Amino acid sequence: MTAQDTIRARARELLENGEVTTFIGWESGRFENQTTPLVITDASDADKLVCNEYCVNTLAKYARDVVTRGKVGMVVRGCDSRGIVRLINDQVINREDVYLIGVGCAGVRDRKTGELLKKCAECRHGDPVICDEMAGDAAGRPQPSERFKEVHEVELMTQPERSRYFEGVYAKCIRCYACRDVCPCCTCRECFVDQRRENWVGKQNNVAENRFYSLTRVMHIADRCIECGECERACPMGLPLMKLNRKVIKDLNDLFGEFESSMTLDEEPGKLITYDLVDCEEFM
Amino acid sequence: MILTKQNLMPLLRNLTGAERDVFVPTQVDGVSKFALMDKGTVPDFEQVNTTMPPKDLLFPQTQKMYHFDVDANGSYRIHEYDESREQLVFGIRPCDMRSIVCLDEVFLTKGFVDEFYANAREKLTCVCIGCASAAETCFCASMDVDPQLAPNADVMLQDCGDVYNVIAQTPKGEVEVAAWAPFVEEGVVEPVTCEQSLAVSMEGVVDKLEGMYDHPIWDNLSIKCLNCGTCTYLCPTCHCFDISQDMRRKDGVRFRCWDSCMFSEYTMMAGGHNPRPEKLERVRNRFMHKLNFFERRYGMSLCVGCGRCVEKCPVALDITRLIDDVAAIG
Ligand code: SF4
Ligand code: SF4
Ligand code: SF4
Ligand code: SF4
């Protein structure tokens, strides 16, 4: 039985037995090798579910929207499961709100080129970090050797080069907020960009406002980012957003010791929201 | 009249001058869009349509409207902006030309004339290049667009393989083509037929949608939507904007900028009421506007079948599947 068969069978059972109200997975899209997220409530739709090497979307964030309808069943790979841990640890959902069917992941491919997606080439945890049962075996993929390769490349630039580089990057942003909307850490009830009265960030599209938006978001998710790479994948303008996320993660590693967010339900509170007398204060 | 493809670049180089800006499809930092043609620009006429639509030539993402301040006597002064310039866009595609028909309806008809748009439109000359082949996501032929025709273009270049048929379609276009004399020659060639693999049937869809305001289809569709701005910002016909200001003590600039019906803040009222509070209402609004409301008001679809939203939606929420699903409802 393939993982996909198991997922279909279990989704059907869970929905039929009333153990879950909705089930989240993927279905095929219109084009060859295209998939799209699928949320079903009817057991007879379980056969629409697919699980293959083209399931590009990380599903975790949907749990936030769907838990209001009752208990949610969903398929989780490494990235999806860490997104779920994030939502639970941020108290957006409860552990008992979700029933997780784990599946090992060897990486997802671009439907047109067949190449491993960048986010998957950089992924450090293909197998779920939490789940209630597994469909098939863990993939046990070796970790990529260098986590901060792209950060080093930027650090090697001179300051003027770097500034030119990021001006170019932010000139491209159209402020569609797909990067925010896809992110499992971006769960504020009201995002600062939508607080019009306070006007933290102006609505005009220019390098200054675009950069302010992006950097504020980066700092706001800094110690929670699960490195799923969905923001960078979703960006229609191809901004290299993981360079920024990983720069902050690298700095946090250097300052507070190595860590990876959202690996366990009992992780330490975020580095940036806790205070410790031994915290370094290199600027004082 | 025909223009050989060898003569295309020499012609283009000849068109750029100080008195007007020439825009061509090209790659800028990895993003395909219409950009100002200068010496270093390499136009890309192979790509079917650009990722960024050409609408910002008429309706910039951010547009200054007026500047205001207070003079020494304490009275307000207002300085209006008109930053419109003579522009030529070369290589716009038939779907995008149709999108300009939609924008013209919105900004110039029914007794409402948007001066900023009107000024820019007046000064825009459009040279449309027909499509000999389509992208995987193109379905303009299903939306009443002919990939080799654009009646509202000033000049139409039909792709005939090695040459283009050159057709001046407006007085502006005739003046334009008259200046191309050294580059064009007499003749007419049969245009290549553009095959589109993606097709939908709009048969009955507009009328069916009329009764579908409360149909479960909207929940099924919206549940996976992120409510980001990708589809609306990349859509050549989406035209919603917000007006805001940049204030510093006693002076400031009022500007307008693109807004998106997908954003929760878009319909937020003073006092906190939001008539479209959830994804369902927003997604329904977007598709109803595209496929029904606009049709009712202006007699045409607000979707021109360019396929940009189909290509770029981060969750592959596909308008062509919605059209098929609506068509299939008994
Ligand atoms: S997804 Fe990309 S274009 Fe959209 S707001 Fe984020 S960085 Fe900007
Ligand atoms: S910031 Fe990007 S990589 Fe980090 S959790 Fe959010 S979507 Fe994933
Ligand atoms: S349909 Fe797609 S592109 Fe449009 S708002 Fe929803 S997720 Fe974003
Ligand atoms: S709705 Fe999509 S396919 Fe239709 S015109 Fe807009 S971007 Fe193009």
C-alpha cells in the first residue's frame, strides 16, 4: 500500500467515524504534475487526496482557519508538522484540535522542470517531528551540509554592494503579502501593515516602505521561523526572503547558542521574548 | 504592410527618442515586465505575456495626486500633479489590449472621468503583437479574445512566422506607421494560428452565477485561498485603489495606490464594521466581479484569460476550474 492509499483510507475512516470534521491534504490540479491544497468534509471525497513528489504547499497554516469547524485531520511532512508545532506553541491551536498523519518526505519537485524545489534542497527535517500515526516509512533524508550558505554570500559583499543588492530586491516587491499570508508564524489577529490608523507602514509602494514591511516581518518571526521556505516559494516576484530569515537565525545562533525552532511541543520560549541576566549586550 | 523580424530591433532602436518613453517586455532582475527601453534593454518578445501586467503604464501602483501645505498666512495651498508623459508600449499582447478596454470603461465612462487615467491614456500609443503560440495557462480565446487581433490597439502586428503583418488601426497608429517607412514593406501574409491547450466554456456561466451567491462552491474555493494580493496585483484588469497620504507637520502628499479586494482591510469601515469579514466573501467578490458584476455593468467579462493568476497563485486556486465547475452545475 502506498502512503497515498493509506492517507485516503485513513481520511475516509476518520471522517466516517466522526473523529475529525475536516481533513486537509492535496489534490491534483488541472495541469500535469500540479497539485493544490484540498480541504474535505465528506468521506466520499477521500479518493481525491493525492500525496506525491509535487505537493508543493505546506499545509500547516490551514489548521488555523479550519479548527473553528471542529477537529482537523491532516497530512504532515517535516515542514507541515513543524508548522503545526509552531501554531500550538504560539497558542493559535491546541494539540487535540488536530489529528496528524505523518509521511516521510524526500523533497518536492518543480512540476515544470522536475528539479527539487529550493526550499526542499535546503530542508533539514523531511520527516514529521510530531504525528499521531505514520503513513509509510520515514524518508530519513540526509541533512544539507550548510545551513547558512546564502547568508555567507551576502556577508561577503561590501557594505555598498549589499545596500545596492537589497535596493534591487525591494524594488521588485509588489506588497502582495503572500509571504506573510503563507507563513505559519504570521498569525497576529491584526497584522501591523493593516493597522491603518497607526500607519506603521505607508501604503505607497517604494523601496523604503517595502523594506520596512519586510524587515519588520523578519524580526517579528525571527526566533519562530521554521525555515519551511514557503514565503520565498510563494513570492510572485522571486525575492530571496530566506536570506533574511536565515541571517537573523544565524545571528540568534551566534548570540544565544544553536537552536532550531518548532521541533518539539515543549521547546524553550523564544530567544527574543525572554530575558536572561547572561544575555549578551554587545553594544553596551 | 509587413515588417520582417530582422527589422524589429532596428525599428525599435529608431523609436526611442527624448520626446517619449518606449516600453517593451523584458526581464528586470528576474521579473518579466514592461520596462523603459534604453541602450542596454534586451526586449523579450518570445515570452507570451509578462508576469507583471502593463496596467501600471496607465494606473501606476503608487501615483501622486496632489501636494498640500500651509503658506505664511496660514492658508492651505494645493499643488496638483500631472506626471503623465507621452508613452509608446511595444509588444503588448491581445489579452492585455482587451484589459485596456475594461480599464477604459471603468475610468472613462458612465459619467465618471478619472483625470489621471485620462491624461495617461491620451498619451499612450499601443503597438500590439499577436501571439503565434500560447503559454500553458493562456485561455484568452475562451474569453472572447482573438490571440492575433486587438481592435483597440493603435498598431497591430500579426505574427506570421518570419514577418509581422503591420496594421494601423487608429489615426495615432497611422501616424506611427508612416514613420516606420524605412523598416516596412508592402505585402500581406497569412497569420499563424495560435493553438491554446487551455480552454473553458463560458456558456451560461454569467447567468448561472446570478443565482449562486449562497452556493457552497464559494466555501470550497475560498478555504484554501490565502487572501494575498498576488492574483489581483498581477491581473491586468483589477483596478481597485486606495487613497492615502504622507504627512510631515504642515505639508504632505496625497497619493493613490493599488489595493486588493482580497485584503481584510480593504472593506474595513470607520468604526470597525467589515462587510466582507471572511475569506469566503472576499473570494466570492473577486470571482463575481470578474465573471458577473462587470458583465452586468459594462457588457463584458473582467477576466481576459491572460492566465497570470492561474500561473502565480501560491495555492493554485485556478479561475478556469471555477468556470468549469460553474458550467457543470446542472
Ligand atoms: S510575497 Fe514577495 S512581492 Fe509579495 S509582499 Fe512578500 S516579498 Fe513582496
Ligand atoms: S518566515 Fe518563511 S520560512 Fe519562516 S516560517 Fe514563515 S514562511 Fe516559513
Ligand atoms: S486566489 Fe491565490 S493569489 Fe489570489 S488571494 Fe487567494 S491565494 Fe492569493
Ligand atoms: S482573472 Fe486571472 S486570468 Fe483573468 S484577467 Fe485576471 S489575471 Fe488574467
